[in-house]
Amino acid sequence: MEYRWLPSPAPYLPTWEAMREFTEARTETTPDEIWLVEHEPVYTLGQAGKPEHLLNPGGIPVVKCDRGGQVTYHGPGQVVAYCLLDLKRRGLFVKEYVARLEDVIIATLAGLGLAGAQRMDGAPGVYVPYDPQRGVFDPAGSQLAKIAALGIKLRNGRAYHGLSLNVDMDLAPFLGINPCGYEGLPTVDLRSCGISCSLAEAGELLARRLQTAFEN
């Protein structure tokens, strides 16, 4: 399974359309692909997303798309990995696929030096311990903050959309939404957790981990 970087920063809508076209046109023998990209600022609202979770979008465009989940933000300093995988051919069910994506993110964060990343029951994605009093990442924190989001869509057993990892970004736009539908959910990036790396470094490691996770 190969990965490639799309020209960035990229508008969201044409990228989403390209994913759908790829998925619609692929056959039983089409190789799986991973697309890495950094998007222009955009809020995306999932297929069953509730508009009330858009609190104050301001001038940021809002796109209603066909992935699962509620609302999230994509923008500069965040790497998005679109995973175009034939789950039917691989014998993977959705629950196992999502768990494997979360495992990849947790392993990627550990590889970058960030320990303590974990899942949160009932809320797909990856989270890190957080101190709500000081508003900072804290390995002994009493709360969890989101550092990576997941959203997928299946068509004829083939998955598209994927995951996003916050690397070094302006986190203020997350205040304009209830991230993934959770009121008051704090959001962090690698930089605010004390990890200094480029978007390219994080994306390359993430893609290699994805290749390893789905090599069979």
C-alpha cells in the first residue's frame, strides 16, 4: 500500500470529491492508498452532524460531508491521512478498523515522544491527559484533551475519509465548535504537548505506521 502527499494546503471539497471518485471507480484489484494532506481552514459536519454543534464558525467555511461523526476542524498545522482501503477484501469489520487506526495514532505519538495517549470510551479518536485548571497537557492531568480525530465512510465495503492529527496549529477555531459533538472538549496539538516536529515528519511517521498496520 503506497502513500502520497497531495499538494497543500488544499481546499477540502475537491479532495473529498476525489476520494469519492476513487472509491466509486476502484475494482477488486485496485491497490489501497493513503493520501496525506494539510487543508485550508474548514469545518466539516458529518453525515448525521447536528448544526447546533457549530457555535461560532465566523468566516471559516462549513462543508457537510458523508463521513461519520459530528463536527471537526481542519486547517494549517494539522496532517490529515485519508485511508482508501478495501475492508471487504481485507476481511476487516468497522470496529476492528477503527481500533487499528487508533492504535496507529497512539504508536505514532509514542514514536514522536508523547506518552500517555489513549482512547476514550464512546468517543472515537485519540486523547492525552490534560490539566483543566492550567489548560495545559499534563501526564497526571485529571481530564482528557483531543489530539487526533477519526471519521470514516464505507461504500461497498471500501473505506474512505480517515484521521487527522494536530501537529502545530492555531487551536482557536476549535473554540467555535463542540469538537466531535462534545461540549467543552479541550483540543491540543503536539506543540502544546511539548513535542516539536514538522508536519512532514509527523505525516511521514504516521503513513509508515499505517502501512505497517495494514501490510497484510
